[in-house]
Amino acid sequence: MAFHVMLIPTLGCPSNCNYCWSSEENSPIMDIKIIEEVVEWLKNFRDEPVTFTFHGGEPLLAGYEFFREALTLLTEGLKNLKPALAIQTNLWNLTPELAQLLKEYDIPIGSSLDGPLKLNDLQRGEGYYEKTMHGYEIAKAYNLKISFICTFTSYSVNFKEEIFNFFLENKLNLKLHPALPSIRDENPMKWTLTPEDYGELLIYLLDKYLENIDKIELKNIDHLCKCVFTRRGTVCTFVDCMGDTFAVGPDGSIYPCYRFVGMPEWVMGNVIEHPSMDDLSKSAPWKLLQEYKEYVDSECKKCTYIKFCRGGCPYNALTITEGEVNSVDPHCTAYKTIFKEITKRATKEMLSGNLGMSNPDLKKKTTPGIMELMIKPS
């Protein structure tokens, strides 16, 4: 089974998104020696394939030389783990030189846009749209694979049609993200999308996706449909992530996920110490997340969707309870809404014999249905 290590070269970021919870002013830049220690740590940590995602903050602030050395160290030093690579960046600092390097290692890019210029910049700060689209043009020139995360807030959800059409018309694939309350923010609920609105949004986007299935990729809907089809979670939100996901901060500290980076109480160890899985499992954060898993097993045992939901994201749950384990992911209502809708439609298609897929023997294609998304190649 593969595992995932998120590398956070810095929590610094030149943008100033209104709802951000993952950046920090004056954050240091990771020294390349930390990457060397990551390689030494993982050599004997697990004997399964690993995916590395550079995240932040803004990872490209680390610069070309850092990435040139880091990518060589990771791919050559851990060949036995067959490392896959990815990066999440706002693209502001992407240069042709960096784009060429990312192309050499076949690294897909995730970036962020919240819709057309005016709406995007209202949420992410003036000038954000123009700078990100400039980087996007550089990335396209080097034929890099790019997709966008679109954060829906309590404000922007009112413009969902305009936002969807923006991505469709510009031929941009996307993954949606509901604005979350933050453990760090003094006013954490200002931009937060309610579970009810999120559930309605997911169903709206499901319908729009099915209408435009050959024109756009909507990753969340793909993942949700596959969850129902396979009866197991296909992304970290819907699995027991403890032990399969880690994040390494700028100083080498190890966290359960990038969302916790920078918070000392969530440090499980440091790559410099080359901790074993057993060492990490003795840390307070690990024990707390294990407690969360047990809470889900008890609290959600009668839920129809527990096998492929697993109580949602622990970070989301712990944010609203100030670190106490007494609630599941607050988006539970939204997850139930969309899982129920997908299940209902899939059942109807199967019972009617109309699986909503193309029939090669017919000139006219049938209307796409849920089953087409369920068996769509990843």
C-alpha cells in the first residue's frame, strides 16, 4: 500500500487569501539538508511506494536550486520506493527554468483559483488572479499537467453557476474545496461554508458535471462516485489516514498532515531522528488521532456510509472542538447528502438497465449517468 509524504519548504506565502489557515509570515525556508534527512529516514521506514507533494505556504519560494537538488535526492535516493511527485503552488514564482525542471520529472501541478477575476480577488486578494494566470501560461507552454482547487465560501457559493461556467469555458479542470474554520484564526467562521450549502453545492455540481462530462474534469465528484462504487475511501478525507500520510515542516518536524504544520503541539518527531513508525505512534498527536478513529467506529457504526467515509477529515472535526475528540467532520451532513444521492441514482440506473454509458452499437450516445463516473479511469 502506498503512503504519502507532504514536504513543506516554507509556510511563507506572497498572497494573502482571506480564509487561509496554512501560511505564516516570516516562515523560514527549508534547508536542503532536511531533504537529505528525509531520504535517510524513509530508506528503512516503509517498503511501499511513496508519493511526495510539495505544499505550503508557497513551496516555490524555496527557489530553483532547492528543487533541482531535492528532486534528484528524492528520486535517486529512494528508487526502491518508486517515488511519485506533485506540487501545490499559486504559480506566482513559476519561471521557465522551474517549469522545465518540473517537466523533466513529470510533476503535475495543483493551483488555486476561486473563479473569475473579480470574485477570485475578492477572496484571495487583489492581483492574485493575474499573477496566477501568468504562471499558468508558463506552465502550459511547457505542457505541464495543471488542475485547480476552487474554494467555495459562504459568499461565493451564491455564484456557483458563474464559477462553474468560468472553469468550463476556460477548459480548466477543478477540485472544489469548502472554506474551513481554522484552528489558528480568531474569527474562524467568517468564510466557512455550511454543511447544508456544501451538500446542495455537491449535487448541483454533480448535475453540471454529467451535462459536461466530456468537457471538464471535476475531481471531487469522481472521487465521491468511486467511494460509493468501491465501498471504500479513495482520497485522504475518507480513509483512516494516520500512518499513511505525513507532513514534514521547514525544520524537519513531522506532522500527521500539512494542515497541522507550524503548530508545536502536533509535532510527532523530526526527520533528523529517523523515527520508526513505532516511535511516531507513541507521540501525543498519533494517540489523539487514534482516539478519533475509535470515536468514529463507535459514533458512526450504524451509518450506511461509514466504510467509505470514516467520519471525514480529523482536522475538520478537531477544529470545531478545539482539539477535543467529541465530533466527526462538520461536513458530515454534506457527505451524507451526496453519498445518498449518488447511491440513489446508481440504484435507479441499475434497476432500469440504463447505465448511462455510451453504447458503441448506437449512433446516438445515451445520457451520461452515475455509472459512467463510477468506472471512469483515474
